[in-house]
Amino acid sequence: MAIGVFDSGVGGLSVHRTLVERLPTADFIYFADQANCPIGGLPGEEIVDLTRQGCIRLFEAGANLVILGCNTACAIALRTLQQTWLPGYRQALGRPVNVIGIIVPTIEAATGLPWEQEPAHRLSEKAEQLDVIGLFATPATAGSRVYEIEIDKRSQDVAVFTEPCPTLARMIEAGVDRDVLRETIATHVHALSVRIGRTPDRAILGCTHYEIVADLFAAALPPGTPLIHQPEAVADAMERYLARHPQYDPGSSGLRRFLTTGEPKAQNGLVETFWGAPLKFEAA
């Protein structure tokens, strides 16, 4: 069997690459729904439907565990799929399959707390003592407020301010020139800082596309601002998950497949540079 990674485009490769490095002998199948990318501006029902279709394709290709390497899909579709679709699909398929996300590991990394642990609220006496996290995300993820809600449950000493970036994922997917990306990212960092009243103490790149240009975010933020990197958080969580759930065999042949609903072709130079080698998707 294999581990499937779903994303609307190339952003999930940031999670995929770290998982491959961490689990080099495991089998991986990557699915990019490039025909519908980006999904961050679509209606919720459409996001759920597209995510379900992608998961089905990965299961049909041999995956028994699918990671939604897409914050939008996690924020909008994951709970619905887990509660209303997956139980019946699992029974019809006749084998153990599951769909998990990347937001929970990110929140664990941001708070330093396991997901299951919800401590008593700790409220700082002075606002200056707050740990301010800046979240950069798609409009759908921003609108869900999942990061604000779940982090606030765990600590009121942390404040999350979100900056929606409506065009950034599309620009990265298209391989837009880095100078243009640099200017766009700097504009978003400035807008968020103005809204907060100061620069954030830490930042979450809440779209896996953004990890591909993490260096541009680091350059736009004050020097030394910590970035909470989703790929590392997800890889840590995946190792723990597989240890707890041996029924989801990740395989051992080192299989690497890359599927797309878009045009089967080599990916753009930005993605190739990030991945570290030429990368060509096959038709899904």
C-alpha cells in the first residue's frame, strides 16, 4: 500500500518532500487537482466535493492513508469527509483507509501542546505579553477561522491575526517571477503588521504553496522572526501516527507517483528548483 498526498496543485509538494525525506522507503502517490487550482476561493460544497474526488482517486491508485496537504481542504472539507463519507466508503472498500490533515500538527507546533490537551485558559495581564502569530492563508482558510478558534482553546496568551492572500497560491502555481512574488508577499506582511499595530512574533505559512517561497516571507518579516513550518510539523505527526496505527502500511518499495487532473507535463522552474530535480506529472 502507499501514502497519498492531496493538494489542489504543487503546494503539497512541500509536505510531500519532507515526508519522503523522513520516510525514504515508504511508497507515496501525489495527487494535484491542477484543473481546479486554486480552490481557496471556491464555495465550500465544491471544495468538499473536489477533495472527496481526489481522495477516491488516491485510494483507487493504492493509497490506504491520504494526507490533505492543503490547508483549505483541511479547514473546509476534512471534518465533513471524516464524519459523513469516509465510514461508508471504508466499509464498501473492505479495507482500512483514512484521511488526515495538516492543520492539527501545525497547531500543535504553534502551541507546544498535544491536540488532545486543552489546558485552562491563561490570560496575560498586559497585551504586550501576548505571543502574536501572523497567519498567511487563502481566503477560505482565513474565513474558516480554524486557527484562531483552535489556538484560542489552548492558550489565551497567543493571539492569531490572519492575512488572506487571494492571489498568491495561483501566482506560485503559475511560476510567476520571484521579484513579483517578493513584492506581493511584502505587501501582505506590511498589511498584516499595520492591522496588528506591530510585526508578529511568529508566523504560520497557512498554505502549503507558501512554503515554496518561505525565504521570501522570511525576508519580508523582521530578521529572526520564527516561521512555523508545516512540513516538519506534519512529518513529526506522521511518524507518531504510523507508530500508533500499524494497519496503515506505508509500503517499502520507495514508489513515487505524481498525478494531476491538469495537463501532464513538467512543472515550472520555481517548483523544479524547490523540489531539487525535474518533476513531471502524469494524467490522473
